[in-house]
Amino acid sequence: MARPKKYDIDPQQVEKMASYGMKNTEIADSLGCSKDLISKSYSTNITKGRADLKKSLRKAQLDSALQGNPTMLIWMGKQILDQSDKQEIDHNIRPIDEIEFDGI
């Protein structure tokens, strides 16, 4: 059985690719190695890169909200402040035939 190939892969490059949202398969294809190698040998770098991506996206969303984007303000309020759209239900509703109308 042949000895496995040695790859010269920079862990920081793997982390950077993960921070761009690349999937393990895409990183492996780009670096010319197997997905299993990326998944097993660089899992810490993958996790850190994906955390950096989430941090960047959250910052961009927050910046957009703080600049007054109403959609983002509502969405961030729901996500971070646990706000929600609450529908008020009036339980004292009477059937229409019980309502008295003036002048009819």
C-alpha cells in the first residue's frame, strides 16, 4: 500500500477560507486534498473561521440597524432583545346580531 501524500496546507489559509463561508468540500477541492483531511486535521481552524464569519455578519447587521434600517432594527430587536409581534385578542367580542346600531 502506498504511503499517503503529504500536504503543505497553511492552517491560517483554511481558517480564512472557512471565514468566507466555504464548505469543507470546497476548501479541500481548492487545496487539492480530501475533505476528510480538512475535517479531521483542521477542525479547530474551521470552527474559528466560521465563528469569525458569524461575528462579521452580526456586526454588519448591527451597523445596518444602528444606521436606521427599519427592517434590521425590527429583526435585531427580535433576535437580541427577545421582542416579538404580539397580536392582541379581544375575548369580549359579541356576535353581530347582538350589537345595537344607532339609526339603522
